[in-house]
Amino acid sequence: MFQHNPLTFFGHVFEQPVGLILWLFWLAAVNTLSLVFLRHREGRWVLAAWVGNILFMSCLYSIVGYTRLLGLSHVLFWTPLVVFLARRLTHLDPGSRFGRWIVVLLSTNTISLLIDYIDVVRYLLGDRT
């Protein structure tokens, strides 16, 4: 069942174009910043989704390897997170550090989700790269 060692994941990441590598590091940085905002409920939800995403993607990678289906992890964890955070926007101070982080996080994860939904559909339609 498990065919790929999760420790080889980053080897595949570093074989990607520089722009994609930078995007992945940006995603990681923005989501990891949730550690700074744990006193906020939204920060705790982001951290929970981030940890769940990492664990699920590691398992998924060990089964299917570095394929478009890895986007399923973001789809499953970030779709509900983005909906939750979007609904919370009216309750946040957009001028605060926390409010600005939420806006950046929402923008970043939404862009990622657009890419991920396309990747998952392409995988399901037969593009196994």
C-alpha cells in the first residue's frame, strides 16, 4: 500500500521550477504564522488545518507519490477553513496584525485551492503526473 517514503517528498519539491518552490515556501510560511496567533480562535483553526494537511498529505504521498492528487489534501482541509475565515472577516479589525494576516492567509489559501481543485480534477480525468 505505501510505496513512497514521505522523507523523499522534499526531493520532489526541489525538482520543481523555482516559482513553484517559492510559492510552496510562501504557503508554508503564511500558514505556520498561525503559531503567532494562537490566542485567537481563528489562529487555532488555521493551525489545526495546517497540521491535518501536513499529516494527510504525507500519507497520501506515501500511497500515490508526487502527483496532482496531493492537492486533495488542501481541498479537504482548506476549503472549510477558507469558508470559516471568510465568514469571520466582518468580526476582525482589518488594521490589526491579526486582521492583515487573515486577509493574506485567505488570499493565499484561496489561490492555492483554485490550483488544487484543477489539479485534483485533472488527476481524476487521467493526468497522473
